[in-house]
Amino acid sequence: MNNKKLGNKIAKVRKEGNMSQAQLAELLFVSPQAVGKWERGESLPDFITLNRLTEIFAVDLNYFAENSNELLYYKVINENTGYVKINNSLGNNNLIGEFDKALDSLISNKNLILDLTETPSGGNSTVARAIMGRFVNKVLPYQIHEFDEKDYDTKRHWVEYVSPRKKTYKGNVYILVGHWTGSMGEGIAIGFDALDRATVIGTPMAGLLGAISNFRLTETKIGFQFPTERLYHINGIPREEFIPKILCKNIEETLEKAKEVAF
């Protein structure tokens, strides 16, 4: 995310809510100085804090995303490389058709960059499997689920698979991730890695502890999210511990590394 644009949006909703930086800081358990830095674009709130901001100001996470009116953006960078950016829309099934159109137009490119750096809202596995299904030619596992059956002191495990669909993209794939790659975005990243179909480039991701469910308190109507099952890479590593193959310090370095390997 662009620090300055996000800072402007935080300042806008805060002022519209007639709230001072100090008051917002108190609700978020941070210092007023931290809020000031966000609004000036000098730093970014973490993923959990961003979710809390949406609850305080009753806005959707899409409000804070760039190009939030478009499901995705794609272009040809050069004769060898295509680029697709998902705009925080992994929970929208309409993304499947839009992604198919984008990939079909880039199918002849030798390299493809799939940018998941702005997917904080997560999504659903139907969209994830549809995207990954364009990159495999046989049924393959992409993540492991684990769920506690507390009434019986047992655990339930199952493996989720990706099935091929439509024309397969056979070129090199590079997945860009960052601190704002959350939930299903993380699942797609580790999925591509498990399928051995992409190189993941970027910073550590949001690190959400498994599949997230939404809840709301009956009396106060305050919403919150809570992990309801654990998710693992096919190699057994918990999803939240996954580290990109090409590890970067920030989004600027991520983009530079992508240029080095894909251009």
C-alpha cells in the first residue's frame, strides 16, 4: 500500500468521526505519535490494527485499498513479462472470470508476476483454487487443514487440492507478497509454493493464525475475527511461519527483486 494515500484515508475517517489523534490512539492501544506517523505516511499500521480501524470507523477493508473499485489490474510489462495485481478482491467470485480474461491475454508471455501485496481482506478458497488451477496440469495438494474437535479431544486433518482448469499457463510465475497479504492471499502464496509453480518474493506476510471467522458481540455489536482452524503448507510448516523464497525488507525492495528475476 502507498503509505501517503493510506495515511490520508486514516486522517479523513478520523476527522469525519470527530476524533483526535490521541482519542484514536487510546482505542488502538498505541501512542498519538504512532497515529501521526501513519497519517503523514511515515509508517504503516500492522494488519491487526488496520482491521481494528475498520471496526472503529465502520468501513470495509476495501476502503483502505488502492484501486478498490477494480477487481484486478493487468498489463504487459515487456515482450517477456506480464503483470497481474489483485486488488483486495479474493472474496469476490467475479474475480475468477476477470482473472481468466487477464491470464488468457498474457498466456504467451514467458514470465508472469502475480501481485498479492494488497489483499488484506482475505477471501475464499473457491477463488484461490480457480486461480491456481490455471497453473497446473494435474490434481495436486496445496494446503493442510487442522481442526480441534474439543468435545472428543481429537483433531481432524484434511488436505485441500487444486484441479486444473482451462488453458494452463506454463511460463515462470513470481508471486509478490507483503505485510498486507492476509488470509487467503497467504494461502495462495503458500499454495503456489507447495505446487512448485512459483517463486514467492517479498516481506513476511500478515501471519494470520489459520482460517479466520467473523464474530460480533450481541450487546455491543463490536465485531472481531478469530482463527477457527489451523492451516499448513504441504511440507507441514504452519502458514503463519512461511517465509518467501526471496525475502525482502519492504515493498520497494520486493519490486526491485521482481524486476531482477522477471525482466
